[in-house]
Amino acid sequence: MPRIGLIGTGACLAAVSLLASGCGSGKKDAAQPGATAVTITLTNDGCAPDPATVPAGPVTFTVVNQGGDQVSEAELMRGDTILGEKENLTPGLSGTFSLHLDAGSYSVYCPDAKTDTTTFTVTGAATAQALPASVDAQLDQAVEGYRDYVIDQVTLLVPATKAFTDAVRAGDIEKAKRLFAPARAHYEQVEPVAESFGDLDPQIDARINDVDDPSTWTGFHRIEKALWQDRSLAGMTPIANQLDADIAKLKTLVGSAEYQPAVLANGATELLNEVGTSKITGEEDRYSHTDLSDFKANVDGAKKAFDLLTPALTAIDPALATTITQRFADVDAALHVLKGTYAGTSFVDYGTIGVDIRKMLTQKVDALAEPLSQVAAKVTS
Amino acid sequence: MTTRRAVLGWGGAALAGVAAGGAVTAAVVGDGHPGDATASEGSGVVDFYGAKQAGIATPAQARLAFATYDVTARGTADQRRAALVEMLRSWTRAAAEMTAGRTVPGVNTNPAAPPADTGEAYGAPPANLTITFGVGPGLFDGRFGLAGRRPAALADLPKLAPENLDPERSGGDLCVQACSDDPLVAFHAIRNLARLGRGTVVMRWSQLGFGRATSNGAAQETPRNLMGFKDGTRNIDGADAALMNAHVWVGSETDQPWMLGGSYLVARRIRMHIESWDRDYLADQEAVFGRAKYTGAPLTGTREMDTPDFGADGDDGQPLIAGDAHIRLAAHENNGGLRILRRGYSYTDGMLPASGELDAGLFFIAFQKDPRAQFVPLQRRLGQHDALNEYISHVGSGLFACPPGVSGPADHWASALFA
């Protein structure tokens, strides 16, 4: 349950979008059309850029070694990070590199020169990666679609949970066992959103190792233990009541939540991280072994966010969109062979899954999550 | 930063004109005493580009991070092959940067994106980092349409009794050997390659090593293995071009021109039964190896570098170096001139849960022209007769064809194999 607040994440990304994106990217050794030209003259005395101040945007640097036998390279740096460089320039040689630079203070560095560092300034607003209006509109639609999806899932979660808690209150262990996983599935699809609301996720979804004092432990997994391990629902009515109340509160909160494209993307990655850290290990549903149902719900939630972003991502980076689509299909195919009818789920008992298959599932989820983690920056304008 | 860059220049200058192409280090190598490993090391840069891959003739660095990978790319043979080549391009670019002490290529400063480089080696000098790549026999099954390019010398290793190989620690479609004087830098290399390969490969097994168990350079004092004996006294010196060409680098004899200038890597995870060894009496330990424990001298001499006299008998009429002594069985004089370049490391993975004994030993790595004619007959002989067998078990194994070096930024590992 790593909690990355939606609000916090959103604020961070909002600030980010004003500053840097694509910083340090750009094809080297190829002058870009419309780029500002800067000449760096390399001598034993130093490496002064000319001009020393340029507007934000593409910049092509030409480094010329005018007889400096002590120096052979120049680098453009931001802080301690090398953004671009030209090396092995013996006297008389020159070379170029191009970068897309945002506003800010940079330095030109030439090791072993008398003055080895010279300031270089980029002015103006960040012009990096301004997305076309059509893509912006697609992203707006994605955000709207995701908001609707979250509300839909939580709307389904309320009665599904109620059916489960009714069985708990009625003391019907077998019925409650069948209704446990189906109710959770709605929650697991939108878990990163729930996690953004402070204590709500721990109250609903904590495992016993997440709480200091087991007597304060509430939520789905407390009842799961009663059903599968204690085989007694004694004392569970207050827990069931509280679970209903917490889910009702969640429904109110998601009605007014706001999202950004990057939040969708990061939320999707976070769902897959959840799969890797708690589902595949079998920690999530340790008493019921219904982990595969949660696994599928997490993947579905991630897929939904990705599907909504796909039209925009296809315009921004089609290769990335294709890779991710393929890897979602790989994960789905791997899950498909584990279909079953265990405990009200569409899957087999996770306790019967051997280490080889768990390892294979981890590898497929990792292969998906890696490119998925690149999406947020792509859809951040 | 200044230091790092300055060293870069110096490394490049020192490398020019060295024989055997690129596979050399510019570093002042440590004197080899265990514990001294980092005293005079850490700042060196080994050239990545060259006719030969670095990390073979290169004097052994203090630390090893070794990993093997299985290719999982799907689709038709052409699609799988394209995915693999694409990954090798990104691996090669990343390896070139990392060995130069720079970060993995890509954006590291966009607050909305995960940094391209994982960052733990940021600011650390490469410490003679070399990254050496190889392909295993599995690559030449039907998956990539490469069946016709399998070198005869890459024949699967036969059973070499006594061995007790764990499939979880054996084999692999690809291997990467990262060596550095800084363990963090070596680990950083295999970690980042695994990340770049996600979706195309999965790691099959991995081994960290320390202690540079084997000397392969005249400049290095011979280090000791975990049995407390000097190891590698008579190893091939990586700077000896004639020996390297005779025994290590693949030459025109190869049936697969893409391996010209390459070498075959055999890895064996050799567990030492440390508890038993440690209670063996000194004279027997020395008889097992055929050397004196502290000086490293052969039992027929007084100094480490004395040539063993395998014909010399003691007062009792028995050979001074016993018939089953390790150095007798391994010596090139007794194997028709057969030699290999050893480049192994000590390892420990803590304790064996089943027994409570130490899980430690030698991660043996050897390079050669043709394992069928070198490692296999040598190990067969050792397996049958070596007194050391009482104290060791071969528990993991790997065989890889390491292609020639990468010529420059436009080239990539094993490009001739896929051409």
C-alpha cells in the first residue's frame, strides 16, 4: 500500500510542467531546424559560449578547438548533470551537438582549461513539448473518462460491499466467503485513488502487518481472517458496519476528485507495482488465497487508465503505445490460463500456484510496468 | 567531476598503441593483498571500444557482477530477432557510457519521468569497469533463425562428473560479465542492463563475486582463493599477445566468422565445502594443491614462481607433487600444452538454509578458443582424479560465446552474428 497522494502528485506535476520537460533530450550531432546557434570556442583559457544567453527551445552548439592543447572537450551542464558534450576535439577540430533547452541557468564546462566553467543562460518560458490542441483535447477526454470510471467503480463497490457485509452480519460464513473477492475487485481497480484520501485506504484495506495494534485493525482483510482462518464471525458486525461507512465516505470523496493525465498514468504504474509487491507474493489475500482476483482488478484498472490515454499517447509516441498495448495483452494471456471458479472469483486458488508461475507473472508485470512508467512524462505538457 | 573527466583523458591516452586491442586497463592495479583491493584502484577507465571485448585480457578487477538472461521476446523469428537486436543496441550504448563513468543514455532530469539511469553509481568513477557480453547455446535454437550460425565450439558442455548442477544457476541465452574495482559500479551495470532489457529478456541467474580469486596479469600479485591458497600463479598473462592468440582469442580456425576475435567463456559455480576443508591438516591441504599454503611455492620449490618439477621424488621415493595434486593435473606440461585464461572470483551467498553451512566458493570463469579442446578435457581429467574433489562441488554452469569487440558508437555487441 504505497500511498502517493493524488493531490500531492498532481501539484508536483503542475509545478513541473512549468519548468522542465524533455530537458537534456534531443538528437545529438544533428542541427535542428529553427534551432538557435551557439558557438563555443575552446582554448586553454576557457570555453565561452557565444551568445551567452539564448531563448528557450532547440539550441545547436558548435564547439571549435582553436589551438587549445590542454583541452579537448566541452560540456553543457545543468547542476552536476551533463546534458550534452563534444569530446576528443584536438586543436583545429570542431563538432556540434543539439539540445532542447528550457529556461534556466546552465554552465559550459571544459576540463583542464584555466577557466573551466562559464555560465550559460536560457531565457523565456518553457517551450518544450507544447502539445497540439487536438492532443490536449484527447487528454481532457481521458481525464473526464477516468473520473467517470472511478465513480462507476465506487458506485458498484457500495452494493457489492453491502451484500458482503450483510452476510457477515448474518453470520453466514460460506456466503460471505463467496462475496469477499467480487466486492474487492471494484476497490482494487481504483485503489490509487482511494489511497489519496488519507486514512481511508488503511481502514478499508490494511493487512495485519500494516497495523501496530491488531485490536485497531479494520476492513476487508480483518474479516477475511475471521472467515478463512478463525472460521468465526464473532465480533465482526462493528467491523462490517465500519466498512460500509468507509466505502460510503469514499463514494462522496471521489465525486469531487480532480485528475490530470499524468495522474492517470502514474496511477496505472502504481497499480502494477501493487501487483508486484503484494499480489504475486500472496501477501494481499493470505487467508483466502483470492489474490488472482485482486491481481486482475489491478491490471484492469491500469488498463482502463491506459486505454483512455491511448489516443493522445498514439499521437505523441506511437511506438510506446504499441509496446504497452502488446504487454498488457501478454499479462492478460498469462492470467487467462489461471482461470477457475475458486471462492466466487474467476480464477484458481492462488495457494495452488507454484513458484515458476509466480516468477513468470512477475516478469510479465515488470515488462509492462517499465514502459508504462514512461507515459506520465509524455502526457505532461 | 573534474577528477573523473581528467582520468578519462588520461585513460584514453594510455590506451593508445597497446597490443591486443582495447582489452587493457589504464589503471594502476592494486598489489593484490586481500583488503588492499581499493587502495590504489578506483579511478581507472578501460576503453570499451576495440577489436576485442574488454574484460578478458584486462587485468582482473576486484569485483564481479555476473548475470545471465533468457530472451522472452515473442512473435516470428524475424520479430524476435529484431527485438533482440534493438535491445543489444541499447545495451551496447549504455555499456559504452557506463564504462566511461557516465550515466545510462536518456533523460535523467525530467521530474515527471523515472530517470533513465538508476543513479546509485552517479558521481562514482568507473573503477576500471568492463562489461563483457556473450551468447549461450540456447540462442541458436529455432527462435531467432540463427540455427545455422552456431559455432561448433559452442557445443553444449557434456556431463562432467562429479557435478551436481542446479538448473536455476545454469545456462542462459545471454550473459553479461561486469567487473569493476567498485562493487556498486559493477552491480549498477547489470541492474541497468536488466532494466533496459525488460520485456525482451528476463534475468535467469546472477552471481556477485569478490576477491579476484585468480590473477591474470604479471603486474598483479597472485590473490588467494577461499581455501587460503594462491590461485592463478601459472595463469595466462592477458598482456602476452602470443599466449592470448594461441589459447584465448578465436582465430581463423573458427567455422563462424562472426566469432573471429572473440572468446568462449565457461562459468562454473564451484561450492567449497569450507567446513571440511578448514579441519584438514596443513600438510594434506598442501598435498591436495601441490603448493605450500603461505608462500605459494610448488612443493618442489621455494618461491611462488618456481616452475613445478613434476618428476621430483621425495626421500620416500614418492613424487613430491602427488599424482592427484591439483597443479599436476591442471598443468599445461601434463596436458599436451593445453591452457585456458582463468578469471574467476570468490563468492558467498551467505548460509545454506538446509545445513547452516557457508554457501561459498569459487565462481570460476575461463576464456578459451574452444571449450571442446580446452575446458572439457581439462575438467574431465580433474573430475576423475583431482584430490580437491573431496572439498568442492560444481553446482552451476554456463557456456557462452563472447563475440569480438564493438568497433565504435555505430556498432553493437554481436553485430556480425545478426548481419
